[in-house]
Amino acid sequence: MPEVEFGARKIFFMLFLMLGPIKILVPFVAMTGNCDRRFRHRMARRAILFSAAALAIAGLLGRTMLENFEISLPVLAMTGGIILFLVALQTVLQQSASMPVRSNETDKPPDLKLALTPLAFPTIVTPYGVAAVIVFATLAGGRQAEGLTVTTIVLLILALDWVAMLFAETILSWIGTLLQVLAVVLGVTQAALGLQIILHSFSMIKW
């Protein structure tokens, strides 16, 4: 069986755009713009806890299902490449349609139930982010080191999401435009990386 190596750096890069803070800032500010600091902290904390639980459950269940179907590693790698490319393409194309930051129109604070949906899912835990976590967890297989690497990266990105939400208004006011440019640059790089993985997976499949 051929080896499929993504490496910690590539895994972090892929998951950062799928689960990372760039796409969270505007929705979080729009949702909590009129709320006090304590409420925003509670909302952020709950959303991260819900997100971590959802990713853990999805990773375990998805890995079990894929292993039961005995899907080969090259096919899994190709799946990851396709997901990577499509998400990157969507990210680049959606930049021109980005919505401006808007605060809540009423003075009534939003319910903390919003921390589960739409904040945790699908804003933080995107469907394609779940798919990527499942693929990486399955590729890690029973290798403890690789599994620990994937887990650590996911937790690190969720920690970055939490910090970003705590300082969302400040971040957007200072480098909001720069973040949009960065998202495009990351998206183009990610699309190229996705295509590279797809081509590499084709070469590994025995026809």
C-alpha cells in the first residue's frame, strides 16, 4: 500500500482556511455587535466547545465508516484534494461578494443558543471542514503520532478562532481589508495544492 503523506504544515494550512478565523470575524461581529464584553466571551466559549465536540464526533464516526468500506489511501487523498480545491475556489470567488460588517439592528442581545447554530455550525465547523477532518483522521489510521498531530492542529485552530472572536471588532477595524487580501492569497495557494494532491493521487492508483 503506497504511503500518503500530507505533513503537519500542509494539514494546518488546509484546515486553517476551512475551520480558521478569517471567515468567522464578520458573522460574529454582526451577531454580537450590541452586546457587552461578558456576553461576547460566553458566546465565543460556548461556540468553541460545541465546535470541538462536533469535530470529535464527526472525526470518529467518519473514520469508522470509511475504514469499514475499505477505501484505499490514494482515493482518500484524492478526496482531500478535491475538497481542498473546491473550498479554495469558493473562497476566492466569494471575496467580491463579502458582506460589510453589520451590528444587530435591535438592542436586544442574541440568545446564547446561537452559539450552537449558526455560530458553531456551519460558521466555524463548515461541512467541508468536517469532511477534511474525517479524511485526515482516516489517513492517520492507527498511527498514534499522526492522529495526535491532526488532533493538535484542530485544537490549535479552534484556539485561534476563540481568540479571534474575543478581539473580532478590533481585528476588523485594523486589518479587515488585509484579511480579505490574505484570504484570496491563501485560496489561490490552496487551490494549487489541491490540484497537486489530485494529480499525485492519480499516479498512485493502480489501474
